[in-house]
Amino acid sequence: MDKHFYRRFVGIVLILIMLGSSYITVVDIVNAFGWSKKLLRSLQVKSLSGLGSEGVFHVGEVLEFVAECQLADLYSLHFYHNASVVFEVHGRVYGTPLKADVRLDSSLFNAGKQYTAVLDVYAVNNPLLGTLFTDSAVYVFEVVGVDTKVELSAEYDGSLRGLYLYANLTTADDFPIANETVDFKIQSIEKRRPTEGWLPLGSATTNSDGYAQFGLAFGLPDGNYSVMVYHGANENYGESMDVRDVEIASNSSLSLFQDLSLGSLNFSAFDFNGVLTLIPGSNSPYALLYFAMTAKYTVDSLLPGYVYIDFFLDNMTSRLSGLHVNPKNLGGDYVYEAPLSWVPNVVSTHKIIATVTLEDFEPGGNRTLIASGDVSLCFLRCPSNVILQYAQSAYGFTLPVSVAFSKPRTYAVKYTDFSISKTLAPKLSYGGVDYVFDEPVGSIPVKFYVNGSLREEGLTDQQGIVAFPFCFGLLGKRFITNLTVVVEGSDLLCGKTITRIINSTQVLVQDVGVDSDLCRFNYIISSSEDNKVYIGTENAIKAEASVFGLPLCNVSLSFIVAKNISCSMSSSGQLLIPAGSDYLRVTEFCEIVEPNQRIGIVFNNNNQSYYLDSQRCLRILQGATNLSLIEVPLIGDVKGDGLVNVLDMILVSNALGSRPGDPNWNLNADLNSDGVVNTLDLIIVSTHLGDNKYIGATVEFFKISLDKMAATDNLGSVTEMWVPEEAGSYLVQVKMPSYYVTVSYYSDTLQVNASLNRVNYFQVLKRPIDLSVTYLPNHPTMDDEVTLFANVFDLRLGKPAENLAVNFYVCNFSEEVFMGSLLTNSSGMASFVWRPREYIAQGYFPYFALSVRVAETAYTQMAEKVPIPVDTRYPTRAEFMMGGEVIKVVVGQPYVLAVRLVRADTDSVIVNRFVDFYKNGVKTGVAETNSSGIAHWDWTVEEAGVYYYRACYSAGGDWIYKPSNETRLIAIAQVVPVSILFDIQPREFEPETTIVLTATVLNATSSQPLQGYSVTFYIVEADGSNGTIGTAATNSSGVAKLSWLYPALSLGPRAFSVKVDAGQQIICTPLVFTVAKETTLTLDINKEESGNNHIVSGRLLSYDEPLLLRQIKISVNDTVKAVLNTNDVDGSFSLTMNLQPACNKPTVYRVTASFEGDQPSNATAYAYTPNGTRYAVCTTIQFGYKPATNSTMLTVEPQATQITQPTKTPEQMQQEAEQSGWLSFWHEWSWWYPW
């Protein structure tokens, strides 16, 4: 039998037979206890995709359950996981075999789990009315994940400018996967960089066929792109992706002067009396836009040959198109119809001519003109659109102006509910088609006017754009300008003029080191998702500038990135310049710097002072080795010698009281600049006495790594790329000069003070390294040679890390022992051979913890994997020894679970190890393996159901063996239908007799005896109350016995019942027995000498003792003729009866004497069928004295009567009489009535 398959059969049928008016019930067990047929013959489970193996299926597969069954009407299929119902399906059985398909949907069935499928079939009222049969089968299987693959196809519609993506997600064996999400992404091939990610487009869900489709309208420029579809891994399905390259190339603009002439046709004419109708798609068509027309030729009979419809422009020599057409039968008429789809290259009024020609049935034969028609249409010039754009704010006095010229194109979006770009261009609906004005038109002349004067001319490029730099010059702070653009168009394309009035203001923006809301200037630097900067990676420094909330274009920004060399502090203001430094920043001064002072720096190789910028930064003069920081001016230094001393006091004193123009006036002595030299100036000098021009400060020194200038674009942004070569602390500075800006609106603000110099610090980090370690063999033992594989990957460069040192260690407790070092190869791998036995010999525990470490370098961080557990103990395997993974058990029956523990690699037994037993996830016992490696555990199931057992060896503290697997067992516990053969001996007995009660317990399905079942015997009183007699266990023959002394008559009748400790049972041998004292009734008939009088007499005895005063009934031919009592002396009775021959012929009479017993009573014990029907099990009829009867047959002759006494046995006498032909005699022994 299949190890995953188990069947069970339960059925009970009762036939209740009533005998006459009696209430004695005969119970016949028809099926469960003897009927050999089974409802469910077999069950097969298979995958419709063929992917799964026996008992192991993949998520998403469709399982087909095929069952051979008979008589079944209904079925139910339940799926369980850990005793919980996961999914169920019910239905009717239509014929055989029964088939049910179930998809292992990922929302219900998950990989890595085991499930139990239980199929139940039912037969109702079949084969007998009032019966119910069930039969079941169980199938156990495991669900596993599945690898996936996804295929992408990409289609770009140049006419509609739409990108349409189609993904097909399947298993590795090409079976579709439904209800999974796939993501679509895109990136430009030309701009692809290792650090550049994919642009997400959106997601879609696969349908039942595994397809997902996604579409969007694109506004991307023409070029080559890569499109990706990606399916992320989950617990059920693996990861997969596919990339396709697609070229986005919009349909090129039609030539404005193209020739659409297709040649001419020559033919003769003939008329078939048909009607030619021309239906134009528009009465006012546009040049350069698609024009549609339909020609219909209607005739009452089929034309004898090939029919062509051709279209011409103006005359029969300018052919537009031609088409061979087939007829359509419409209400008896035949219609020949052809469309014209044409892009007109003409304007004004023109004639469209349609001809219908007939050609011989041989292609290429002569054509005959059978109809022609024309329609005159006025073709208009194609509409156009002009867009004039100019910067809202621009650096300096030049305002960039651009003009875009376009014509309509078809516009549509399909297969999506959104697009990544939206157009604001005008739209046009024409001829049932939607157009948008964004198809660029090149080589169109454009004129640019300023205040009515032609300033410049140009031609549009392939993108339909022409640029004009508009220089305002020195027009003043505020001015109004009229800008006009004239596009003359062409013969086929409408021209257009557009005018803009610009109110402009020139604003001065100065750098004061303070943020302003009117002018914003900032930057960011990033290279990765974590916003950190790493050595060797490409980083973007993006700056943005705006004024009055408008992007500032065309302003030049300087970018400086410098690595910190050192930091020095000098109170004297003189410092040495570290070697390699070329940039500095003062972070702190030792004195307060007054607002009117500037800090100058003098280098040793040049006496010139260089001043710090607003962020206190300065380039170091090339070749300089030291520097001095000086205050300019030095407050109190009237003399100008760089010192504040008494000489300066004297100069102030000499000028005291003087004003400009006085002979002793000294401008340098007016230190507070109030126009007079007085005591206040003396106080200033005295306050600073002893000062010199040098100022102490803390200075950081840097080495410049990036030094670039770049201008902002129309969006006010500019980006510089930078790749750091060293780790450490860096300064980044982005600044712009003070400038004039022209804004395109009227402003009262003519000057803005803002911070135009930004400085920040950041760390350049060593690149992080990903280290993964594997080893072979996958499950080594202490006897193996193990190869460790270290795979090193540079996470920021996105490639394997080459030539990195990898160190290998083995750990035991707190000790770490170096084993060796190797360099990674070009694939980022280093492999090392390790022998565990060598370390076990040194006292190491065989469960090792290894450590693998990648050494830190100047560019990469250290990476470590610790601990890497390697268990070299011998592998073990536990297995239930129960005959299969699914077994059937009986509720209440004791069992022994046996688990065998062996080495998994050699199958040798493992002794003296403790195995843990679990039931439904709860630990329930522990047992030790014996010399055969088997652990036993006693076990009894108390209730019916499905039980999940597992056993394993945990190997706690074991130096030799690993923990084992978890072996699993599924037990289907059911109540075995039991039949009980109940018997009591003797069946007739007197009170106070010891009787033997016997119960034979059988399996109702197999009729096999059931051993070890506990049987309880019950006594039932006449009023229905009951009590327990005792309990006995069945032997190997399924028999349980119990002896009991029946009480005296005075205690009333007793009935008996029996019960087994099993749920579904029936007693199939109902009993009737009698309890009474024995009686004997004699009967004598004597004829008187004359006449037909007969003397009927007899005695009623019990064990030869007379029974006095008991009622006797005398019947003749079953009719009671007399009732009398026995006398009170010897228990005799006598009466005379006259028996006449009927019709003077010999007449046979049957004379019967009956004693109906006395003190009759009864008791009945009942039991119940599984469906609740009550039936009698045992009926006891009790008398004081047992009923008795005796009868005699006699023949009365007309002349004489011969009486025959029963001196012989009734059988002998009857045989002799029948042989003689003159006498018929019948005698019946004593019997009792069935009360």
C-alpha cells in the first residue's frame, strides 16, 4: 500500500423484524459486520503539470484526486495542517471514477509544510432504505517552493509613442504562475553606471496564464533603453528577472514636400449599372495629417472577375492607392468597398477620384473600367503650435530665450491607468483621432523681435527648437520689453506669431554669509542609498540656486572638495604649513574680530596679504611653508608699524582737539571716525596697548581633491561628479560670486544680501565588504577533509573583491587559533582546506565555531563572519518503525511506538541515547534506545481524530552524535466498529442458579476477534434500572466471561446487557430465556362404557410434588371448553366431556390440558445503534411455576371409540397411525408463552 495512502471503512445497517404481535426484536447486521463490499476501492493523487514527485508537490500545482468507488452518492475532501482545516471541497459523485481537482494556491498552501488530505465518500439509503455508509482515504503530501523564470517582451509604438511591456511568469518547466506581482523598471543604456539604479515604472499582477501586461505613454527622448521585469523571491516562489533592450524612435516628421504619386493605370470602360459612392472622413481635411475616405460600389449581381478600387488625385496619372476587394452580400446587393488612408501633401481645393475596374480571372489580365466618381475637397494647411520660453531669472544681463515649434501627432494610452509623463501641449480631435501638438518640426525659419525690431533669425533643429540669447545691456534697474517670435511656416504648415511682454528687474545679490529667504543656495552630496560617501565610488555634488523663488540659470559655481591633513593652533598667529596642503580654513580666532576688521594671511614666500572669504577659507600659495595671520587694520596702531605702544599715544596726544583742516589734524588718530581727535581716541589706544598685528587662531589644513567651476541650467541646478581616492574627513565648499540677476517681473527689491558660500564636512568611508562563507562537504564529519570557501564582494563597486587577504580561524570556547591566510582571486574567492580530526585530537569539541576575517585595507573595511558553526559529529537519523508514515489505530487500544536511531551515513545503530516523543507539537515522553537502536514508548489514543507524532534525538552534550531529524508519523485514530456475540447459559433455569454470561467481541469490518477489550456486564431490573455485574477482558479469541448467581423469585425478573469500551458497537445476538420452577402436566382420557362421554383427568406436579389449586384449561381443537382447578389433595383434576362423531362419521378431536404458569413477569435490556435506534438485547420471562401443556389426539367412531394413550413416543404413534390410515395423532412437548 502507498505509504501516503490509508483507507478506513465504517458502516452499520440494521434490519428490524417484528414477530407477530410480539415485541421480541431480531437484529441482523448486514454490512459492517459481514457485507464484503467497500465504497472506496482506491485513491490516486497526481499533479496535472507533472512537476511533483510522489508525496511532494510544488506551490501552484493542480492536484487531481481520482477515486474508484461504488454506490457512493456524496464526497468531501478536507485538507489539514497541524490538525487545522486549510481547505475543503464538497460535491456529488457522478459515476466512476470520482475526480476532484485542487490548485495548491499560495494563499492557502505554503512551501515547507506538510498537509493531510482526507477524502470521505458517503452512500445514503443504499443498498437499503435507512442506511448510511462512509468510507475514507487519507493522503499525506509535502508542499515545496518552485523556481521561476520570467520572459519580457517590449514593444514601442512610434506612432502612438507608447511603450508596451508583456511579462510571462512561469515555473522552470514552463507552467504558468498566477496572482504574483512583477515589477517593471527602465534605464538608459547610454547613461548606465554601476551606481545608477533602475527607474521604477510600475507593477502588475499575473493572470491565470502567468501573463502580466503594462503600458504607458512615454515622453522620453529618442534613444536606446534597457527595460527590466523583476519577480522578487518569497516563501513560495523564487526570484527571477529578464532584461530587454528597446529602441525608442518616434516616427520621423513627414517631408513637407514629399511626392505621393504612385503611377498611373490605363484601361478601357464598361458599365454594369452599379452605384459608386465616395464617403470622405472629413469635409475640411488638413495637410500632413492622415485623411480617410471610403469608396463603395453597389451592384445587383456578382462581377465576373477580380475587382480593384483605385484612388487618384486630380487626374488619372496621380495614383494614391489601389486595392483588390471582395464582395459583401447585403440584402441581395453586392457591395465592393475599399478605404483610402493618405497623408495629404497638398493644400487648397483638389479632386479625389475613385475608379472601379474589373480584371480577368487570370491575374495580370486586362482591366476594364466599370465605374468612376470624384469629390472635391479643400485641404487646409496643417495647424501648428509655437512655445516661447525664457528663464525666469538669469545671471547677469543676458536672458536665454528658446522657441519650440511643433505640429500634431496621434496620442493614445493603452493597457495602463497612468503615465509617467503628462503633456500640457494643445490637443486636437480630427477625423475620430486624437492629436497633441508636440511633434517637433525641424528646419523652419524663426524670426526674433525685441520691441518691434528684428534682433535675430534662426532655423529650428531636429527637436523643433531654436535659441536666442537676449542681452539687456545697461537698460537700467527696471524695464519693460516686448518679445515677438514669428514662425512663417511653409506651404503645408501654418505659421504662427507669439508675443510676450516682460517686466524685468535687475537685482544685486551680495554675499554677506547670512541666509536669506529671497535668495536660496544649497547643495547635497550623495552616492548611495545610505547617503554616505565611499572611496572609489562616483558621487554627485548637486547645487541649486534660486532668487525670489525662481530658479537661477547660467550662474557659475565653484566646487572644492578637500581632504583634511591636520589642524593646528597658534596663539602667536604664525604656523607651519603641513606638507601637501593647498587649502586652509580658520575655525576659531583667539581674539574677537571687530566688524570693521579683515583677517589677512601672509605667506613666507610672498609679503602680500591674502584675505579669507566669508567662510574663512583660502588657497595656500604654492611653495609656501609657513604663514602669518594679521588683523587689518590693527586697532590703535596710529603709526602703522604693526604695534600699539606709547608712540601711538603720543601721536594721538599731538592731534587732540583737531578736526579736518586743522594743522595738527591726523586722520589715523581719529580711531572712532567721529571727525575729531579727542579723549575717546586716547582710550581706544590705551585699551589696545601692547597689541601687535598678529592674531592667534586654529587652522585646518586640507589637500584639494576636486576643484571645478560649472554653470547652472534652466532649473537653477548644476551637478559635479567626484570619485574620492582616500578615506578620511573632507571639506566641501560650493560658492558663487556676488552678482547681478535679471528677474522677469517688476520688483521693488533691488538688492539682496544672502549667503553665497556654503561649507560642510563629511567623512569618506572605506568601502564595505560582503563576506559569505560556505564549505564542502555540506555535512562534514570529524573524519572528513573540509574545504572552506570565502566569497568576498565589494558592495559599493558591485563586483567581486580581488587581492584581499582572508584569514581563517578555529575557535574552541574563548580561544581563537589562526589556521592560515589566502588572497582572493579575480572572482573574489579564497579557499582553505581544514581537517577537524587534527583539532579534536588536541581536545577540541567536535562542534566547531570557525571565524573568517577579511583584513582591512586602505580602501575597504574589515569584514568578518563569526562564528561559522561546523558540526563534525556523526549525523543521525530517526525513523518510526510502525510500518509507514500513516497508520491506523483504534481508540482506547494500547500501542507501542517504536523509533529506530541510526547513523545517517552508515545506517549503524546507535544505543543508549534518549529519544524525545511529541504528540501534536507537545512533548509527551522520552525513551532510551536498546541494543538494536530502538526506543519504545507506550501509547493509547483516547479520542478519534488525526494525530501528528514526531520523534527526534536532541543530542544535548553528545560529543559523538548530532541531533537527528524529526521523524514524523500520522495516526488516524478511529473507533473500530465492534460486533458483540452475547450469550447466557443455560437458557432455561430455576432461580438461585449460577449462570455464565459470555461476550465475544469481533471487528465488525474484518470479523477478526479483538483482544484486550474491556467488557462490562450489566443487570437490568423490570423497571428499567440497571447495575453493574462485573468487568472482564477479552482473550485472544475475543471472548470475555463472567459467572453470576441468579436470585430468588421474590426479587423479580432480571435481564442482562453487555458493553465494550469502544464507541461504535452493536450486540448482534439478542437473547430470550426463562426463569421458573419445573412443572409436569399429565393428561388421561377415558370413554364411558356407553354413550360418547369421555372422562378427562390428569395431575399437575413439580418435581413429583402436587401443585394444588392451580388453574387448568381444557381445549378441544384449540377451543377452550372448560376451566378448572387442581384439587387441594394431590393436584389432580377431572371432568366429563361429551364428544360426538360429526355427521355420523369418524371425527378426530385434539384434547389439550394447559397450565399457563403463575406469577408471570418479565424484564428487557436495551441497547442503541450508532444512529440512536433502540433495540432489545435480552428478555427474561419469569414465572413462579413454569407453564406446561399436554394434549391427546383421538378419533370418535359412530359405533365405537378407540382411545390411544401415549405409551409410545408421539413420533412413533403418529407414524403407526398414519400408516394404518385410520388415526392421526399429534403431540407437542411443554412450551411457554413469550411474554
